[in-house]
Amino acid sequence: MTDINTYFKNNKQRFLDELLEILKIPSVSADPNYAGDVAKMAEAVAQHLKTVGVDKVEVSKTAGHPIVYGEKIISPKAPTVLVYGHYDVQPPDPLELWESPPFEPVIKKTKLHPDGAIFARGSCDDKGQVFMHIKAFEMMMQTNSLPCNVKFMIEGEEEVGSKNLERYCKENKKKLACDVVLISDTSIIDNKTPSLTVGLRGLCYMEVEVIGPNKDLHSGVYGGAVANPINVLCDMIASLHDDKKKVTVKGFYDDVQKVSNKERKMMNEAPYNEKQYMKDLGVAELMGEKGYTTIERTGIRPTLDVNGIWGGYIGEGAKTVLPSAAYAKISMRLVPDQDPAKIEKLFQKHFEKLAPESVKVKVTAQHGGYPVVVPTDSVEYKASEKAMEQTFGKKPLPQRGGGSIPIVAMFDQVLKAKSVLMGFGLDSDDIHSPNEHYGLFNFYKGIETIPYFYKYYAEMKK
Ligand code: BES
Ligand code: MN
Ligand code: MN
């Protein structure tokens, strides 16, 4: 029997080739036109699970996109790891900003990825990272070194708020029973600085509508006399932050947990070069809540951002019009102990109050999710720490991530299991943006690290 390192060396090219194939499937969950491709992707994941020896593989229909499940039970005495990930991807738009088509993966070298990176939608978020788990499992199976029971639950609706996964978990509690949930859908600090994600922000996503006159009007005939909903919406949005860039929604900060000075000091010791950060993004200055550093602003502080705003004439040339309505999508990132349901109500009330008599407003909630903090003194954290230390040669730093994975808090509540957030992407991998990519270094490092997690977790659980 070959040892795992030899098996890895002999098969790594095939691992990559297989990933490139599934990156060609445009599994965009947000757009109903791609529903067939999302279903095809679910089947491809199921097929890969079967091929590497996962038992009881099933593709479960939901009201939305399917959930792929499979398991390998080696012993009732062994600890059980539930691997969660998502096979759906964000829409690739704007297409014209991609240097190569989003679903035709190519490998190119970049400054941060001198060994090459795979450019394709979903390469990092999250197909590439899910695939690391399937290949790590294959390696353990083929080298007779799987020390834990494994359950895979790979969903197709993460990017649209995991609408049907909560119900699935509640209805399948027994089947999904596990000791820990293992997730690779986050970032490390850089390829020389491994980190484990110890916090995710929650989310509260709203859509607002500002309605003015009962039809579009001539902006010369009526402009200046009738409130313009776009002007009004801009005023309202501008007032959502004060001059210290604090969110003005009444009660917004009420439940925000205070982070100790010690923890703040620690998080600011992580490597971070502000000049480089600004240069990479092409901005001359950073902007955010006064009194907090960039790391704090994205890690431990709640925020409010407009994600999209529209209304009126946006076609070629100029059309003089006073539009009858204006719209915006507004998201708030939340931190412990903010409650998305409560924030939703506070925002709605605040926004309705902001509106002048001249317009009507309608506020609707899209989706939300609770924030997460991961303790660093648990067996599962220690096992993931040791696994990363083994393969990176350096102990990973605990780091709070700015993004959200809304379903993670639910794992805690419904499955009574803690999650390990051991992602291998970089924040600069352009997930959700044009030219998303995933480093070959990162892909392979993940495949090598995961078996160590199983090994140390099984040992420490004894
Ligand atoms: N994988 C990301 C979340 C993430 C990325 C966490 C990087 C930490 C670092 C996930 O797929 C995602 O994009 N989540 C969405 C939320 C969802 C409801 C659309 C997000 O954070 O915007
Ligand atoms: Mn993701
Ligand atoms: Mn995502």
C-alpha cells in the first residue's frame, strides 16, 4: 500500500484535471436560467463522491436547488466529521471584465500565485475548496488511513442564502449527527501566513423602494416642484451614516459585543500592509468607522452598504425624466450579538421614518443570517491548528472573517455541533468578482492538510 504522500504526488495532476472539468459547469444559483446546470453540478458532485468510495450518496430535491449527501461510516466508535460546502456559484457578471471566460478555466501565474492559479467562477468559492475535501477523502481511502466517520453535505443555495438547508437539517438531524462540521469556504491571511477563521459576520439584506408621482414626468415641466424619488433615496441613504461613519439606524449598535483591548491588540498584530492594500484596490484613501483599524472594521464591527441602486433612465445618451420610483439593495453585516431579525425591524422602522411626506417607501427583507464566533480552546480548533502547522510549518493565526456563511450558526443550534472554518483561499482571489481564481498552492495545500485534521481530531477525541 502506498503512503499518502506518494499517493498525493502520483495523483495531483489528475486532481487538478478533475477540478477543471467541474468548473466548466455554470452552476449559478441566483439565476433561474441556470437551474439545469445547477442540477447537473449536483449530479457531478454526487458522481465524484461515489467514485472515491462514499456510501449512500443521494441528491435530495428541495424547493430550490438540490442538496448532495453521502457518508462513510467506518466505526460507531470513531468521531464523525460532517463536511459542509457549496457547489453553487455567484453570477459571473460583468462578463466583459473577465480576461478569460468564467466557465472555461485557465491557469495563469499572478504575483501572489507564482505557481499558478485557476481562473474560473467558483474556483475558490467554493467548488475548488469542496473538491479538496473529496480528494483528501480519496487519499485517505486509498491509503487505508481514514480515522473518522465522514458525512458530506454539499448544497447548491449558499450564494442565495441557504433557503432550504435549514429545513433539510431539521428533518435529517439523525442522519446528520456529527461531532464537528468541517468547512473550507474562507481565507487564509497569505500563503506564508496560515490562519483559521474564528468569526463570521451575520447578514441582514434589505430592498427598498421609494415611490413618488404616479408616472414618470418631464423633468423640465415638473422638476423642482415634485419630489424626485432618486434624489430622495440618495438623501435617505446618505443619512444612514454619520460623520464618524457610524450607522445611524436607531438601536443598530445596542447588542454589539464589546471586544476586549487584548483581543483587539492581538488581531491587529496580524500581518497587514495598508499601503499595499490601498494600492491593490486602486484607492487613495480608506474609509470606515472612526476609531477602528481596517482589520477591526471588517472583522468585529457591523457595517451597512448599498449593493445596488437603480431607477430612471440608464440607457444610452440623455433622457430628461423625473422618475416615478427609485430602488436600492442595502446589506448590513452583523457581529455578535446582533440578531438579524431584530436589525431587520429596526432598519424598516428607521427607513420608513426617514421618508418625507412627498414619497411612499416600501422596505422588504431579502435574507439574513446570524454571526458566528468559534472558540479557540476546543478539540476541533486544536486539531485544525495542528494540521495547518504540520503542512505550513507555522501555527495558524486565529482571524475573524468579514464575510458570512449564514447556515453556520444554524449548525450550532440544530445539529449541536461546532464548526471548523479551515478555508484556504486568499481575500485577493476575487471571489464574487470578475477573474475569480484559486492558487494551485492553495488547492494542493488544502488536500494535504485535511487528512491531518482527521488524524489529529481522531487522536485528540480518544
Ligand atoms: N465563502 C463566502 C463567505 C466568505 C468569504 C467568508 C470569504 C469569509 C471569507 C460565501 O460563499 C459568501 O459569499 N457568502 C455571502 C452570503 C450569502 C448569503 C450570499 C456573503 O458573505 O456575502
Ligand atoms: Mn462560499
Ligand atoms: Mn460566495
